[in-house]
Amino acid sequence: MGEQRVTIRQITRRDFVKGTAAAGVGLTLLGQRGLPTSAHGGRALTQATAYNITFIQGVRGDEFYVTMECGIRAKAQELGVTIDVQGPEQFDATLQTPILNAVVQAKPAAILIAPNDTQAMIAPLQAAADAGIAVFCVDTTINSDLQIADISSDNVEGGRLAARSLAEAIGGKGKVFVVNVKPGISTTDQREQGFAEALQEFPDIEYLGQEYSNNDPIQAAAIASARIQSDPDLAGIFGTNLFSAQGAAAGIREQGKQGQIRVVGFDAGPTQVQDLRSEVVDILIAQHPGDIGTTALQMAVDYLNTKTEPDPNKITTGYTAITRENIEDPEVARYLYISDCSQYVTPEGTPVTGTPATGADATPTS
């Protein structure tokens, strides 16, 4: 099945891109693999100092953040930067804050962080900025301008892509609903927003709203099961993150509705890929976390070298819609998330060293 390529470009300060994406089960929305190597749109600046930079993940053990870490490590090898990686065992601001506070005491040159809450992480990140540490938000963000830049997927557009893909999968009619994580997470809030907006293009689809699973796949499965029982004619579900989609798929299995209810899931970890192959999930909206990582580190080094803030300072990367029909395509498969940096593919084919941070009790929420 053919693919349409849509470039996500850099944009004006503090705005996300507003590109359009055609709908379709076989659609692939790809950001540029060769994103600008400089925050200023030109060639990468020469690295003059072996900076120490810390990456604080949203949660340890999530393949999304592991893949982002591998992108960061790949760029660090190129630039001669030392990387330290830390993260909480759960996606929880009360767990992430003490980690951030300890990192501030160590005084790295810059912090790349996926904040666990748009509001609660402002004060601890302000303390980092006040200590003279350059702060860059990756993936998630905060309701503040204290960070030097935000590098993420365009989550509203990702939600729109999910809606259009699901609409095609169910023939443009029927009932659909969303299993979300919890309020206050910038990325997943925006995905539901984009999903709801795009559904307005399909008058024969009834949107039943969203329910929150608190990032628990067991709770997400229970939500999906209950919804199927209350609405036996349910046509589709959108899971806004890894555990939401995984739980929705489990709920469908519990109710024996495989093949009858279409599921679009965000992210492309190994469990989700297995659900796709086993025909429980129909479409995966894969982000490009490796691109987020390499772009963020390059921007941080450029800033440290020049002390000039990037303009634009909101950078977005692309998506790839993965289906059973296109998953074997190397240009699609490269965006599947990984659990080990030895699996990471750089554009130059350079091996990546370093052991990704993991956690046995991690609860992904990318």
C-alpha cells in the first residue's frame, strides 16, 4: 500500500505546526529523518567543551524513553558530550521532583527533561534555571516559558491522525471512545483534543468521550470491557498511550470482540506491535522519539556554545502510522520502539554505546 509523506517543519516561536494529514489505514506521516542539526537551521556548531548533560525521563523502562535516550546517546557520541540518564519508577511528579532536585545539586550544564506534570514541575524546574542550568523540555512540557525550548511530537496532530485512521477503519460511522491516562499530562491531553477535533469531519461517527485509566493497563482493560457491555455496538477505541492501548486491547479480548472493534493505539512498543500482529490493535501511531532526542541534544549544545536562545524554540517531529500491511517496510519498521541501544539505527549506521535506564516497575505514559 502506498505511503504519503508529509513534512513537519519548524515553526514560529511557541506555536505547534498546523500541517494537515490525509487519513488512511495505510498512511504514514513522517517527519524529516534528517532534522536540522542546528537549532538555527544551519549546520551543527562545533563542539568545544565536553559538557555534562542529564536526561530525566518521564518514567524508567518505557521503550519510548529508552528510544529517545538512544537518540541522545548517539548524538552525544558525535559531539563528545557526557550523558547521565535518570528517571522515576512511575510517571508521577512527586517521584520525579526529588530526582530533579538531586540533579540540580550536581550542576550539569543542561537538563533535558520530560516533565511529569504541566504545573507541578514548574517550581523545581525554575530552581534548576535559577541555578544556571539550561532547561530543555522533551516530549512533555510545562505551563511556563522558563525552558529554553520544547522538542516533542505535535500531539494535537497525532490525535487528528488517530481519528482519521480510526474513521477509515470503521467505515466512517459508528460509536468510538477514548481511553486516556489522567488529566494534566500535556501530551495525552493534546492527543484527545486533536482526536475530538478531527472526528467533527465525520458526521456519522458518535464520540462517546473519554475515560481515564490512571496509566494502569488493568484499569484500562476494565474501562474497555465496561464500555463494550454498555455499548455493544461500539465500533472503535483510541488508546492515547502505551498502557491505554494495551489495556483496551485486553478488554476487547476479554469480551471476545477481536476483529469487531477497531483499535488505534499511540506508540509502538513491543507489546503493542504484538497486539498489531495478532489483529487486536489495527493501527499504531508511532512517534519518532529518537529524532526528539537527537534534536534536543543538538539544540542544547548549540545553546551552551553560543548562549543564544533558539528561534523557533518549539520543534516538532513526525509520526508514522503502522499497520499490518506496512510493518515490514524498513522505512516504517525503523520507528518501532526499542529496549536496548544496540538495536538503535543511526542515519550513518553508527553503533550506540551506553546502557538504557530501566526499571522493573516502570509505568509507561509516553
